[in-house]
Amino acid sequence: MTEHILRMSGITKTFPGVKALQDVNLTVRRGEIHAICGENGAGKSTLMKVLSGVYPFGDYEGEITFEGQKCEFGGIRDSEHAGIVIIHQELALSPQLSIAENIFLGNERARRGWIDWNRTNYEAGALMKRVGLRENPTTMIADLGVGKQQLVEIAKALAKEVKLLILDEPTAALNDDDSAHLLDLLRGLRDEGITCVIISHKLNEVIAIADSVTIIRDGRTIESLDMAADHVTEDRIISGMVGRALDNRFPPHESKIGTEALRVEDWTVYSPSQPGRKVVDGADLMLRRGEIVGLAGLMGAGRTELAMSLFGRTYGVHISGKVFKDGKPIEIRNVQDAIRHGIAYATEDRKRYGLNLIEDIKRNISAAGLHGLSRRGWVNENEEYRVAEEFHRSMNIKAPSVNSVVGKLSGGNQQKVVLSKWILTEPDVLILDEPTRGIDVGAKYEIYTIINRLADQGKAVLVISSELPELLGLCDRIYTLSEGRITGEVPRREATQESLMHLMTKGQE
Amino acid sequence: MSSITPADVEVGAKGDGGAPRQPGRVSLGGLSLNLRSSGIYIAFALIVVLFTVLTDGAMLQPQNISNIIVQNSYVLILAIGMILVIIAGHIDLSVGSVVAVTGALSAVLMVNMGLPWPLALLITLVAGALIGAWQGYWIAYFGIPAFIVTLAGMLLFRALTLTVLGNQGIGPFPDQVRTLANGFTNGYFGNIGLGPLGGADLFSLLIGLIAIAGMAVTQWRTREARRGYGQSVEPMAVFVLKLVAGAALILFLVVQLARFKNLPWVLVLLAVLVLAYSMMANRTVFGRQIYAIGGNLQAAVMSGVKVKSVVFWIFVNMGVLSAIAGVIFAGRLNQAGPTAGNSFELDAIAAAFIGGAAVQGGVGKVVGAITGGLIMAVINNGMSLIGSPSERVMLVKGIVLLAAVAFDVWTKRRGGAAR
């Protein structure tokens, strides 16, 4: 068990302005299950993309040795040829094709360009048996649940004669039964001699299944541990994941906390794509005026889903629960209702949901508050300009004028435009989803200052963030969310990264 | 933003302070010009000049100008509705058939049933609105792509036309309707001598002068208001130059028309529509929301825009404008025919795209669409004046359409507006 199948050494990958990976080392032994743990944005996915050739050779520094051979993958085809298959969190199946067709997609069982359907379906059946998928090979993918789709992905990997199987958050979207089945299957594959690398946030699963673990933080390898020899516990992994010092990256702020602004009771949201799956499960939240509240949760915990379902039911189906604004029950059926009740939501995905990139700054700022700038349906363009110019100055948006096109601004300045847009609607409650994602450190400080200012104006602010130090540095109180449930509510004084991470990784009993 | 080119990195490295690169912007002695937004007007001017030269000036003769306007008015009216549809990121293939069916309906009401023409016109417009509402419902609320719904509409409303008309036309139309479609304003104040240019209608000239004065006053007030709000405005010289150029254009057009038969009523109608819709698109909440939807549908939803209702009303509006075009077209021919409006949808769509609309939506101007329509009208007219066969006209129009959109895509790519 000491032979190494994979060795990545000194991997460094830079994006413009950001070092995503810095001198990362990863060694995987043949026939083991190796877990990679780290916070969101630590660099796990980037590392796997380097390995699988998504970032081709020459795009990164460092060396990859697989099966004793030095590898220079030019693309995914090369790495798959070598026997490395990656299964991404978002499954890459074609929903309108059959199981068998998907298993052999790009790897068709064909003779001179003509598909041999008998062989396709027969071999698919054999592979499906190996992964424990009891379905007809001709069933369409769209008719399967996510758990079974995951099995199809694994069967597809097996069809490519995989030697190293990489799974990115394989159980994030699965229910407990499907997760347990999948973990069993991985153990079975290990016994067949297939090596697995698993990226997971669910530490109990890591403990249960992995033979060794590599911890990555801020784009660096922190440590590699052997589960048995090093007696690894969840605590041990968590301290490795978060062990970063807090410095003065946050403006000092003392909140003047007022009365209750928003209360949410027993909020439950079902997934629109997977019938019956609860994405948010009986969540209770309360925000007070002048208070900055954090919402911590790992990827897939349901943070954005919770926020968007509150904000005019823009996510989810069969939404139930009660919302109180200033103590009075309110009904929010759509975004217009939300805005009218003084609720604003700045999305985590600025480019998709937040901005009209081909439009200028002033029209983006006025997009949600246009009614306040108009009389009987006519927009006062001069007033619009004046207001936009005010935000241009007060938010320090770096652009020649408010007539500049938003698509050309940097991430930080785009975020300021999004914030301006929502401040213009004069909200009492602001929900900020990953307000500093993709923003450099200097601009982050500015965004924090803006958030503090909003709280000082008596607004209730809910900050959703993957970065625990950010929540600890900014918030007065932090809720933790795990698998759709609020698992804790911690005042800042009592919160540490470790205690939050415990709550965030708390599985369902 | 999937691919990162060295150019992107370079811009990032320079920081945010610098002015963003402006693609396709040329500077001519302090007068900077955005090619992407004003290229269409320059192209129009060049095409007019080209055909004026090729036809030894026949292009700009009073009667010919009048003909161009009257013969293309219905396509221009359709183009106004179409540009809004396209800005919102949709398309309407049914307008030709809607023109036919509303024309047929108005003929049945006015000719066969003998209803008073204003009532018949009103009913026809309401019918156009209902047709638009029908299509808008399937597109906005049911979620079927506009391409499919209006393709079906193209067949449905053509079928309806044929059912109503059979194989023959209905006519003749009442005089008032014919006048609206084909006629000219009365010479209320008689003629006035313009020296070597001969006699011209005083009323038309006065209307022209009022239009010029109105333009000057509103432009000035807008400029002053902007200055009052501390916005940068163009230098006085440029402002005056633009104003004089606009005034000269209107004056030339009006004088030529006054020398012929006064102002065509459709021109008056068209002018009112262009003004009203331009203001609607730019200055109303509804207009802004159309751009927001086309620019980024998801962001519009998340900003509280009632996307479904806006899209629905855009199609209702398209139906009403199609009905207006239907009555005018039938009135001009003095007959509602079963093949009326054939391929009008293609002309209207081409006008919108030549006029600077973006294929993905979110971009476009009413005036641009009108200019696009006029470019095609001038090509049609000019080429027939020099005796080109119709297949060659079609060829040139196809090339112009492709070139216009290629130019748009090219400037966008140069701008690095990766989306």
C-alpha cells in the first residue's frame, strides 16, 4: 500500500491578480481513498482542474507524475486517456439521452462510425450492475434522481477504464440513503483497485471513508495525514482548514442595535429540480435594526436558496413559513413585494443576476428604484443622473463617469454599483450574498466600511459569506446553516472559526 | 469570461482609474464620434448621396421623396414595434399576416358592413391589440419562445385572412382612409413663391418651421437642465452645429414636399409615432424595463421588473401597430387583399437590425430602426430608378443586412465586452 499512483509537486497556478495555488503538493497512494479538505475558495477545485487538464500543461507551474510517468495534459481527453476521470459537482449528463448513451458518450461502442446498440446496452448493463444501479439501460437520465445520476457518472468513468476517480462534493446534493450507498460503492471500487480522490465538506463522511487526507488552505498545502496512523478526528481537520490569523482587515465598528426588523419562522423550501428534497428546512432567523448578522454555511448548505426564497420567491417551490417585518406578518409573493416591504437582496452572482453589463452605471443604479425617480411612469433623467453621481462619489466607484458601461468595471466597482442599486430602494433589510466574492483586498475593506455605514443608518444587514474570518470580523451575530437547517446562533464574542466550522459541518441525525 | 486574453490582463493591471477603451470611436478635430451608435446615420447619408449621384438627382426630387415615404410608411410603422420586441430579446414573425388580417377586417367593417370609418378603425385597432395579447400570453405567461408563437401566428392569421377574403380583395375604402394612407394635407393658406424653386404650400412650410422651432427649444431646455444638474454637455459649437444640421434636414424635406403636394398624412402620423415611441423607450419606466429585460433577463427579474407583464404589453403594442399598418396598406391599395403584408415581417426585422439592434437584445433605438428601414427604402427606390432588376435589389439588401450586423458584432468584439 505504499506505492504512489499520483504525485503532484510544487503546483502553482495564477489567475490575473490572484495566486489560486501556491506550491501545492499532493501524493496519493495506489488503491486508497484520499480526501481533500479545505474552505470554499481554498483551491481544491482549481487543483483538480490542473490535474484533469482543464488548465492545460504550461498554464501552471509544477510537476504531475501519474503511474510513474510525468504528465503534460493538454486537455481533459489526455487525462482521461491516462485513466484520470473527474466527476464534477454539477453532473455533466445529457438529460434527454438514455443511461447507456450517456455512459458511452464520447466513447461510443461503434464500428466504422455506426453505433452497435446491442453492445452499447449490454455493456452498459454490466457497468450498471457494478455500481449497483438497477434500471433499464434505455431509461432517460431525466427520469432518474440525482443519486442514480451520480451512479451513472461513475459507470461512465468505469467505462473509460478509470484508474483514478476524482469526485467533487459527490454527496452534496444527495439524501442520506443515497450518500450511504455511494460511500459503500466507493469502498467497493477501492477493493477492486480503483483509487479515489474525494473532495468533501462533510467531515463525518471523510472520517468514515478516507484512508488519508490532504488539507488545503488559501491555495497552499497545509498538511497530509494518514487517517489511522495520525488518529485524525474532525477537530483535527477543522483546525487545519481554518488556522489562519485574523489581522486588521476590518474597519472598527460598534453596532447600535435597535428593534427587530425582520423575523422568519419555520421557513422551508423545496428544490425545484429534485422533487421532495428540502433545500431549506424549518429555518428561523431574526434580524434587528442596526445589526450586522452573518449566515455561515458551506457550499450546498442552502444559504443562497434561503435568501432568494425570502426575496420574492425567486428560488424554490412549495415555500412555507412566516415572515414578520417590524413585528407584523407580511406576505412576499414576488420581488416587487419584497422591495415594497423594504427588503433588498444583492446577489452572489453579480454578472448573472445583479447587473445589466451592457448598460451604463446610472441606469444600473436606477434599475430597482426607478419608480422613486419617476412620476406617472416618466423617469426624471436629470434626477437619475444626480442620484447616480451621488453614489459615484459616496461609494467611491472608480469610473470616469456614471455613463460608463458597467461591464468594463472591476469586480469591486461592480459590487459597489449593485449595492448602490439596492440602497436607492431605501431598504430596511439588506441581504448581501457573498458581498466580497472576487474582489481584491483593498476593495473588500471599502465594502466592509459601506456595510458598517448601512448598519449605522439603522438598517438590518444579513451577510452571507463563505469566509469565516469575514463573518467574524464584520458581524455582531452569526447563524450557521448546514444541510438546509439552522444549526446554531452564535454571538460574535463567543464565535471562533472552529466552533462555527463544527456547526457548519454538523450532519443530520 | 471563460477565456482570459492578454488584453484583459493588461487592462486589469492598469487599474480602474483610467478611461475604458472606446472601440470604434474616432476623433475628428475635437468632434469625437461613436461609430457604433452613429455609424448607421453616416451610412444612411452616404447611401442617399450615392444614389443621388447615380440617378442624377432624381432621388431627391420632390415627388420621389414623397413616394419613398408613402410607399414604405407601413414597414416603418412595423419597425417601431419590432425594435421594442427585439430590444426585449424576442422576435415577431407574424406581423405580415397580422397586417393582412387587420386590413381584411377593416375592409369587411367599412366596405361590407358600411360602419362609419372611425368606428371601424377603432375596432380594427382593438382587434390588433387582441391578436398581440394572444401571442403575448403564450410568450410571456406560458413561456413558449416568441419565434415559435409568432411563426404559428404567421400561419394562423394568414389562414384567417384567406378565410375572410377567399381569393379576392375587398374595396374600395372610404375616402378618409385613402387620404390617411395615400393623401396629403390641404393647402389651407395657399401657395407661396420660393423664387427659383417655384410655388410651395405655405401650410406645410409653417409646420416645418414649427417642427424646427420645437426641436431647437426642447434641445436647448434639455441641455440647460443637464447643465443645471452639473452634467457635462457638448460644447456650444457642436450643439449649434448639430441643431443647424437637423434644421437643414427638416427644412429641405419640407420644402421639397411642399413643392410637390404638401405633407403626406402618413408622414405626419409617422413623425408623431417616432417621437412618442422614442420618448417612451428612453424616458418612461416601461421603456427602461424593456432595455433591462433584453440586457439581462435574470437581473431584471431580481430588480423587481415585472418581466412577464412587460413582454405581454410589448406584443400587444406590436399588434396595435400592425393593425395601423394593415389599415394604411389596405387604404393605399384601396383594397384589402389576401396576399397583403407578405414578407413585411422580414423587412421590419431587417430594419431593426440594420438600425443597430443587437441580436441578443438590450440594444436598439426607435430612430435607428426607422433609419434602418429608410436605408432599405432608399436602396429599393434608388436601384429601381436606375433600372436594376429586382433580384439585384434583393441581393444588395441581403448584403447590407449581413454587413450591418457583422459590423455590430465586430465593434462589440473589439470592445472586449465578453459576456
